[in-house]
Amino acid sequence: MKNWKLTRTITLGILIIVIVCIGLLYVMANTTINSMMKQSEHNQVDTNLLARTSLIEQYITNQESLLVSFSKAPVVRELLKDVHNSEKQAIAQVYTESYFAGLDNWEGIYIGEWNTHCITHSNASNVGRTWRKEGDSLKQLQDSMKNGLYNAGIIVSPANGQLILSMYCPVYDTDGTTIVGYVGGGPFAESLKNILNKLKREEETARYYMINVMTGKYIFADDETLIAQ
């Protein structure tokens, strides 16, 4: 009888030890698997974020280069040095419209005097307008262009209420340093959104945002109501 009780006690003890060990192994395995899954998800988010960030940067760089190329055309410089020459204005207007026709989904492009008086525009009805009157806003724009192209980011277009990438680029005289005027323009932000959406998988639920840490404003967001706010 004593042997039977001893055997039962030993067996029960072994069983408890086995159960505890199995429980510990389960907890450890479950923790490890969850950690690996979270790390995998984190890595996937990082990869997707880097891909989108790289795509956005490449897109913006390409758009900026298009405006810079436009600014370097001799007809642009020659008109800005002789803004009252109707013949040069007509030639530059044709060039502006022709250049715009080769752009993909841009809102518009134009040539402006340093005081923002528009002298050619892809939409000829805008010629003669002055975008910024004398004051802080004009000086801010001029100061922003003194070192080269100024990218104001995505803003709400005052012309049509749509989101656009707003850019400005100074035009230099032949010495490469004297500013004679500037050019401005930019594409609709919708084109960038369409490019990014092509990367999104159907099952993907993550949302991506780009914020200017200096101003606290959204540069890009799935929720368009946040952009430029």
C-alpha cells in the first residue's frame, strides 16, 4: 500500500513537472513567434515606407528639374531682360505653351518678373496678372529664391482649389549670378497620389503621411483634407 502511494506521488510529481515544462515551452514559443511576427510586420512597414519615400523624392526631383530646364531657355532670359519687347514676348509665350504641352498633368507654367508680374503663361488669360503685391509675401518669395529653386510643397491652388506642388525658380543672366526674373508652376498632386496607390496592395491597411517638421504641415496624406492645413 505504501509502495502504491509512493508510486502515485512520484507519478503525480513527474506529471506536474511535465505539465509545467510544456506550459513554459508553450509560453516561450508563443512569445517568440509573436515577437518574430511583429518584427516581420515592422520590417515590412519600414520597407514600404522607404519605397514610398524614395518614390516621392524621385518624383519631386523630376518635377523640379523640369522647371529648372524651363528657366534656362534663352528665350526666357531674353524676354526678362526686355519685358516690353512684344516680339520677344510672343516668342516666349509660344515657347511656354509648347513646353507646357509636353508636361504630364501640370496645372500651369509661367514666366514672371521679379515683382511676380506674369509675362507669359500656359493659360494666356493669366498674362498681366501680378501674383503677389508689395509686402511680406512678395519679399518672402524673393528671399526663398535667392539661393535657387524654391519648392513651397503641396498647396491648395488659388486658381482652381485643387492640390498642386508649387515651385518657383529664379532666372539668371548670362553671368550665372544676376537674377532677372523667375519662372513658376507645378503638377497636380493627384498624379503623385496615383503613383503611390499603384504600390498599395489590396489587403494593405497602413496609411502613410509626410509632415514638414519645420512647419508642422502635412505634405502628403491619404486623407487629403489634412494636406496643406
